[in-house]
Amino acid sequence: MIVKKTRILSIVALGLFLFLRTDPVPGQSQSAQLKPSHSQTIEALDTTTLFTEANKRYKEDTYSDAAQLYEKLILSGVQNGELYYNLGNSYFKMGMLGKAILSYRLAELYLPRDQDLKTNLVYAREMTKDKLESRPLFSFLNEFCFWYSKLNLTELLIVFLILNGLCWALALIRIFLRNEYYNYLFLIILSITVIVSISLGLKLYHHYYSIEGVVVAKEISVRAGNGINNTPLFQLHDGAEFKIIEQQGAWSKIELGDGKRGWIENRWIGTCQLESWPALTSSGAGT
Amino acid sequence: MGKGKIFLASVLLIIQVENAHALSLTAKVDKTEATLEDQIILTLSIEGTRRAGKPMLPSLPDFDMIPRGSSTRMQIINGTITSGIDYNYLLIPKKTGTFEIGPATIQENGETIASNTITLRIASSGTRPQATQDVFITTTVSSTSPYVNEQIIYTFKLYRGVKIANASLENPSFEGLRVEPLGKEQEYETAMNGRPFVVTEIRQALFPTREGTLEIGSAKLQCEIVMRSRRRGLFDDPFFDDSFFGFSRSEPKVLHSQPITLHVKPLPTEGKTPLFSGLVGNFNITTTLSKRQLSVGDTTTLTFTIKGSGNIRDATSPEFPPSTDFKVYDDKPTLAVQDSGEGFGGTFTIKKALVPLKEGSLKVPSVAFTYFNPELGSYELCKSTPLSIEVLPTSDKEKLNLVEALGTTTSKEEIKILGKDILPINTSLAALRPYRIDPWHWGYLVCFSFPLIGYVGTVLMKKRKERLEEDLGYARSKSALKNFNKKILLIKKQLKTEGSTEFYRLTSKSLKDFLGDKLNITGSALTPLEVEHQLLTLTILKDKIEETKSILHTLETGQFAFERHSLSEKEKLLKQVKELTRWLDKKIRK
């Protein structure tokens, strides 16, 4: 029996170790440990050298080189908010507002509390041509549920797991120690856990189903149908943000904040989804 | 005849009578001789109708005429009914002399009906000495021959020896003069020829705007003098003097002051220089610096304060000499007026932000201006005291721009946005640490389910423990195999003992005890038949029941029938017992 218990504990401990194991030390080659998220094959480069070089190019005002190197780093698997932020800055300096906003939006998924990022995103949005309205539901959530806007998905998930553990632990304590105090504490923690779990559900929905996009071309026509022959309804410019509600082949049906809808070609837009960027290689004027 | 018919007949009769009488218009006044201080009540009475229009009066340029309403009347005297309407007017004389009022006219059925004329004699009010009057006003000026822009004090005084009501003052038109009020009106008591008077004094500062002769017209005060009624009766108390209670009557009065003539002198040309600021009066200048020691690019505030009495509103900033040592930023000058006390004056404050452009001991240029002093009759020079500041070298020359944007240190301004740009990139190597957002990672599932499993496991264990404590049958069933395994060790020792029945006895007892524990009955007394009966109730396979019976039979035979088994047979039998007990342990659950 003792042997059996020890075996179970070992398995659990191993699982936790694998889950909580530290990330590779910066400077180590990532290619051996982390497979690239995208299909591209990238030469195994020392990430520190690559990063230092990218920063150097940025400071030398060769922003396109810097952007390429940051993209390379992201494609090599080093995905984090800081790199997306640097990539956004490089695009901004290149005058590519759409790509800059897209990069900032992706960085925001990792770094929701970063003030520098917010400042740059606001500034980039100010520079865009199209006046767009924000979505009321998410504006409300951002304003009143600080944990929703201030924590990224992983952080919110960890908070939920801690609360979940706490909740079950209190449920156990209630069984062994019959005390009113523990009952109240349990109810409070349970309520918080429920609220956080709803927030987590909304965040997951937002991440995976409520996909938003950004125009990465100078000017594009939004059409009535998913084909080039359909009537152009309105035009959007570089950096315009919208919600993607349907995708068919190379076309996406989009909706603006004020309810305007139409179809747009996928090659002129970028989606604010993890591991979706950088994937586009083309930019320029749309039709 | 009903009452209604009588009333109708009366009304018709009145109309008949009214129509029958001819219209007439009469003008009358309450007095035909008056002074400039008096008011005359003119009444125009129309006789013969109550529905006539308003009579027309010829223009009366020598009077102020104020309508005072109308009243209708009807009289029945000795069966003769007369009716009419009275229009009342208040006439306020403007000058002395003899005037003819009227005739007033009225139009009726195309006819013009004229009134009589009235002759009024208006005499001057100055015929009586002031001290003997109940109420009088005076106006004075501090100087009748001032310079242009020199301050003179105009004082209005109302003396009243009796109670007055509804007083209203009409100031003269101060043409050619700028007027500045000097504080609130003051009220004090004084005595003239042994008679007490209450004096209300109003002071104003006047500044002649042009040279020559200027006339200050007479001030006019309208009031009502409250006169005590002679019949007081029970209410002999000053409280009831008010006309509100009807124990006093009021007499309207208009009081005029004497006009004043000013001979305004021009400012002398002698001594007048380009430095003349336009100020006339008595002024001085002071200079202060907010910081005497600062760095290059830092800022200090230079404050000039011009203070004095006179036409301070005309003050302008004296010219600040150009300097290569400083950058100078002007602030908006402020004026604080002092309108109480003896005269009009105030403080004119000029602030300048100075930014030194070089280090060392720098002299702040002084400013100068002249003003005209009317008391001395000459121009006076006002010069600020020269100041110096110690300027230290700066470590950051770019601060100079910052100071320009902020302006002066004394007044806070909105931050000026000089430019916009994005904030810089992250260069820390911490930016290379991968951060995975993967909510579907198995680790999260483990972390999520671990507390749940722990909870369920603990609850089950607790329940089991409780049942073991409370349910003896359950406890015996659960410990049956454990107890049997303990006895196996003893049985194994007896295996090799030749000719001993102990092996069979112990094994039989152990098996029976096991079955007793599992079935929660006394095991040692069980017979194979009883075992069969008990196992049948638990729906145990027939083969296994037969096997159990067979084993029990073999073991009992071994004890009593002296049937001997070899060692291997005993081992086989023991193995068979062990397997049977394990199988039964799984099958029999309580």
C-alpha cells in the first residue's frame, strides 16, 4: 500500500514539475526545445544576438531591418509582449500603422498593464484616418471589471486556479471544522471564484471566437459580398479595427463598431489572434 | 315690478342723464405758488361722463410731469346725477418763473373741449437759509481749478432734520470728467445752529479729461418728508410715524444742489519728457526678484510695483531696456484698485520672467518714468532700484526650452505639447523570455482537477473511517482478509510438522474466521452446511460454494479422520485456501 501511494505522489510531483518548469535561459538556442509555432523553417540563431542586432538596427533608424529581425525572433518561438511591442514600434516608424496597431494589439494580449504600450497604441490609433466607435460590452468590462482588463489570459487562469484550490480547501475545512466563520469565508471565496470564472469564460470567448482584425493596407474597399465583383460599400484605411464575424475562403465578413458590415479580402487584414502574426508578407494599396 | 326691472330702469336713466349733460373739462392745482423744491399736483376733471378718453396736455418743458393715475366718481344730489373722471399728474418745476399750464383738451363726438388755464409761480428755494430748512443737500469739490487728470473729490451731503422716505438721488452728468466711486456712503450726525441733523455723505473721485471750463450740474434728490399727524390718539409712539399705519402724511420734495464750475488747467509743457507716463498724482515704484541666485536657463521673476494715489487706471508698463544677458518674458500686468479712504489710487504690478543667458553676476536693468505731481506743480521722476543676480553654470542646456514652454514661475499654465512620438523599444534581455498563453495546457487541467480530487478523496476516506467506526459488520468484512493473511504466517510454520493436525486446525479456523468476519457472524462454529446456506443468500457461484465446502471438509477430515497429506499436498491446499479467500473477499462486499 505504501509503495502504491508513493508511486501516485511521484506521478503528481513529476506532472507539476513539468508544468512549472522554468523557461529556457535567454541566450540559449531555442530551436532544440521549442518548435516554431508556424510552418516556417528558421535557421537556428542565437536569439540574444538576433535581439541585440534588432535593437541596434532600430536605434540606427533602419526600421525595416529591425522589424524583420523581430519577426524572425517571434517566428523562432520567442513569443512575448515585449517583442510584439518592439515590432509594433518598428512598423510605426516605417509608417505602417496597420501592422503597428496589430503588433500592439498582440502585445496587449501578453502585457495588458503596460503603460508604454498603451500610450503607443493610443497614439497609433490617433494617427489612423478612420473614425471608429468602440464596442460597448467590452468597454464596460474594461472599465468595471479591472481584473478582466488588467490580467492576461494566463494570469486570469492562474488566479482562477488559485481561487478554485482555495475554494475546495475551504470546503474541506468546513467539513472538519464546523465553524460559521469558515462558512462565510467559503461563500465569499466561492462568489469571487464564480465571478472570476465567468470573466475567464468571456476572455476565452474573446480570444478564440470573437476575433478582431486590423487593416494592414493603405486603403481597401469593403464589399457587399465575398468576391471582387461585388459592390464596394465603404472604404477603410490603414490601421482600421473591426470584428471578424465569418470567414469564407480568402474573404472575411467584418463588422465595424457602429454596425457597418461587409466583406474584405484576407490578404489586406491581420487578425488579433495569438500565433497569427507575423504571417503576412504583403502590404500596400488595396482595391 | 321686480327688483331687476328697477335696476335696469335706473341704469337706463343714468345713461339718459349722462347723455343729456354736456361735457366739461376743468384743470386745477393744489397750489399756484411753489418753489423748486416743491411738487405740484395737477388734476384734470372731466364732468358729464366716465368713459371719456385721456385729455391732451400741451407740452410743459419747464416741468417734469409724472402721471399719478385716474379716479371716477358719481354723485346724486337732489335727484340730479353727476358723473366724471379725474386724471392726476405730478409737476416738478425745473426752473423759477411764472408759467401757464393749459389749456388741456379732449375730443368728444368731433368736438374739442378745452379746459381752463392755470398760472403757476415758481420761486427759488434758496431764499431760506439752509440751517432753517428741514432737509437740504450740498455738493462740494476738493478743488475747482485742477489739472487735467488730477484727482478731485466730489462730495454729496444730504442733511435731514426730519424723517424722510423714498429718497432717490439723481447725480449730475459729469461731462468731461471720469468718475470713480470712493467707497460706500457714510452716515453721521452733526449739528447746525444747535439743530441736530443726520448727514448722508457720498464721495466720488473725478478726473477731468480735458482742459477748460467744466460744469458739474446740480444733483437732484426726490424724497417724501414724513409729517406727523396732529391727531394721534392712542398710538402716540414714533413707531407709528410710518405712513403705513396711516398716522402720518408725507409731503413730496425735490431738492437741488448748486452747480459747480471747474476751471481745468492743462499740464505744463515744461519738464514734460518722453518718460512721462500720463500719471497725475503721487506715485512710487518698488522692484523685487523672486530668486537672486540661479543657474543659466533657470528663471526668476522680476516684479515692478507702481503704487500711489491718482489716475492709476492710466498706468502703463514702463519700457524695459533691452538686455543681452537675459531673455525676458512679459506677464500680463495686474491692477489692484483702492477706492476707499481719502482718495482713489491703487497698485499696478508688472511681472517679467527673466532667463539668464550667461553665468556670472548680472545686473538687472532698472526702469524709469515720470508723473505729474499737482501738489508741487511739477513732473517727478520715478526710478526702480537696480538689482543684480548671481548666475551659476548649468549642467543641462536643454532646460532652456523647457522654461520657455512653462512661461513664468508665478502663473501655472497648461503643459504645451511640443511634439508627439511613440515611446522607445524594450532593450532588456528579459524580452527574450518566451511567455506562452495556452489555456488548454494539460498542467492547468491537473491543477484544476487536483483540488477536486483531493476533496472527493478526503470526503470518501472520512466516510469510510466513520463507517468503520460505526458499522461493525463492515469493519469485520474489511479486515477479514487482513486478519486471514496474518494467520497464514502461523499456518506456514505448521506445514512442515509431520503427523501434526495443527495445520488442519489452524487453516480450518482461519478460513472459518474469515468467513465469519465477511458474513458478520461467529466463524469458529460454522459448519459446511451453514456456510453453504449463508453463501447461497449472497448469490455466490455454486462452484465456489462447493469448493469452499470441499476445502472445509478436507480440513476437518484432516483434523479428526487422521487422513494425512504430503507436504506438497498441504501447500497446494493452503494455496487453494488463499485463492478462495481472495476471491470471496472481492465477491462478498458489505
